[in-house]
Amino acid sequence: MEAVWNAFGKDTKYATLGIIYINPPTGAQARYGPDVFCGAKKKNSTGNPARNKVSTKFCRKSISHYANELGRFTWLSNGFSKKVENFEHAVAFHYMHFNFSRIHKIFGVTTAMGAGVANHDWELEEIMKLLD
């Protein structure tokens, strides 16, 4: 919690939502099928958050984005990283491209340009030079 408090202050309202699954499938169904949802439990971590706003939507959206954009997050893909070092490089490259090269439709600039940490959209060659 200290990291959250340092970033956002002590008056932060934060809660978690634990998803509960039962009777996990077996065999091929376990590998390719969805888990069996049983329920969810909300728990306040700090402050007094609005219980109706505690959700897993943001996490699910992020995980879906990573799985679609970066094959190394998907277990059953050819791109799945078996070495931590390869995984680290793939994630770093993904975020560098996402924030410094990709011009977002809504903003018309890259995320880095919008935040004021870059003055142009980076070409892939520029990113690759950072690896040396």
C-alpha cells in the first residue's frame, strides 16, 4: 500500500475484487475452455471506496489488450516466451512502440508526446538503436 500512498496520497480509496471459481474443468476442456465462475468478493484495502465502482473491468481490458497485441502473454501461442530475458525484451519493445511510435486516433499524437516526454513520433529504427 505504501507505493499506492506515495503515488496518489494517503486519502486514496482502493478496493479489490476477488473472483471465485469452482469445479475447474479437466482434460482438454480445462486447457481451452473457460473457468466455472462461482462468485466475487469485494474487500476494502484503504479508504472508503464506492462499492458499486469496484470492478475487474480495467484489469480484464488490459489483459485482453496485452494478449492481442503481444503474443508472448498467451500460453498457447508460438510467441510464448520460455526465457524471462526474451519476455522482458518483448514487453519493453511493446511499451516503447505503444508509447513513443503509435499515434493514437483520439489524441493525434503518441502518448509520450502527449505527456511531454517526446517531441516526435519515434521510428522503429530509433527504438532498435536503443538495444545496442
